[in-house]
Amino acid sequence: MTELGSRLKEAREQRDLSLDDLQQMTKIQKRYLVGIEEGNYNVMPGKFYIRAFIKQYAEAVGLNPEQLFEEFKSEIPGTNTDEIPEQISRVKSRRQLPTSNSKIIDKVPMIILALFLLGGAMTIYWFVSKKDVAQEPEKQIENQATEYEESNEPPPTPTEPKEEPGEEEQVAGETDNDPSQEDEESSDETTTQELVEVEKEKSTATYELKNTDSFKVKLTAKEGGQAWVAVTNRQNERFVWKNIADGQSEEVDLTNQSEINFNIGRSADLAIEINGEPFQYPFSTGEVVQQIFTIKFTPETAE
């Protein structure tokens, strides 16, 4: 086993992940994962896949792949020759470009110029039509004023509404029970939930959820994204243990639990809501791929 393989395996075991779990998270076959840990790169389908598989493995266990490539560059074969086939294929494609395609390319500037002129004409038309629409209300007001002067009729005198008997008493009675005052009094009595960070270490954090009598969690993957989600309690009872991908959602009611552990792989692809309110990860998703945190639930007691 190489030093790189030992480093990756140690990180995997620290997160209590089996090779089967890692295969489900990365979609890499288990025999390739074993080959990475043992340094047996001959089982790989090609040299290009070696770096790609190592990068996915490292991200899944919370390690920086670029740092590993630099530290163990002598152990990883094909580091300096991976891009040569791609460069050769690009040169070949340029030389074999058909003449019909080159004629089309020659016409591209004319097409762009025509589109530019068409866009300018549409812009001018839009401004002119907008100006006419803006002046239309003024024209209507002028026409109405002209019609009124020609008619020589005095404008109608508005009639004052008759007051209903007892109207003042009714208004006075309504002010006694002002609903806005009741709303203000009721709003003072309501409390909002609090999710407070009570502890934060290098790679984990702990929160306390209080001022609420429920603990409901919604997990939603972004469109085209995929995240590995593990939600367990102190007794290692699994509430969520799966991949959530491509806009899918998973909801779980944890109201009866006092402490829940979250282990999120590829956290940038997953949004979390606690009782309908968005949850902010303890670490930046741009820098940390895996998020590990704990939420302790203290339900609100009725007085």
C-alpha cells in the first residue's frame, strides 16, 4: 500500500465510511477504489482515470485533491502526459476540417453584422413605441378638456353622503376593539425559534435548537447536483442514509430526538431547511466539500 493510499483509507475510516458507502457516493466501482488504496493503478481503465478517481475519492472523504497531487506526484503515474492525447486530437481536427465548414466560417462575420443591424432596428422601434404609449394619457386628457369646454355645461356638483343615524356611535364602538391592538398584543406573545451555534472546531460544529416544539428537516438537492446525506442520532439510528440528486427532496420529522448528527458530502449541491427556515452551513461550501455538524434539540415547554 502506498503512502497516498494509506492517507485516503485513513480519512475514509475516520468518517466511518465503508468501501460500499464510498462506491455509492462517488459512483466509482469498488475494485477501482481498492486499487487506489493499494496503489495498484494497473486495474484502472486508463491513465486518465487515475487522477480523476483519486480526486473524487479525496473530495468524498474531505481531503484537498490538489494538495494530494502535489504531495504525492511521484506516486501518481501519467501526471505529465495526461493531456497529450487531447492536444494531438485537436491538431488533427484542425487539419481535417472540411472545405464546406470553412466556407461557413467565412460567412460568420456577415451573419453577425446582419444580426447586429437587426437588433439596432428593433431597439429603435421599441423606444419609439414606448414614447407613443407614454404620450397617450396626455392626449386623452387634452381631448377630454376640449370636449368639456365645447359643451359649456358646468361640472356636476358632488352630493354629500347622508350620515346614517348612530354612525358616530358605531365608529366609536369600533375603536374600542381595535384589531391592530390585538395583533400587536398577540405578536408580543409569540416567539420565534432559535438555532444557535454553541461550539465549532476545525471540521465539526454543534448547534442548539430551541424556542420551538418541533424539529422537522427538509433536504433538497439542486438541479443537476448530487449529495450524499447521513442523518443519525447518538445511538447510530439512521433516519436518512442515501444519495439525494437532481432536485429531489427528503423530509424527516426528528421532534422526538434530542441530538442529531449530520454528515453531508458535496454540500454545495444540497440545501437544508429546519422547520421551514434555511440552514447556513458552518463552513463555506466553496472551501469545504464535506460538512459535519450536530444539532441538539431542546423543545419549548408549555407554561
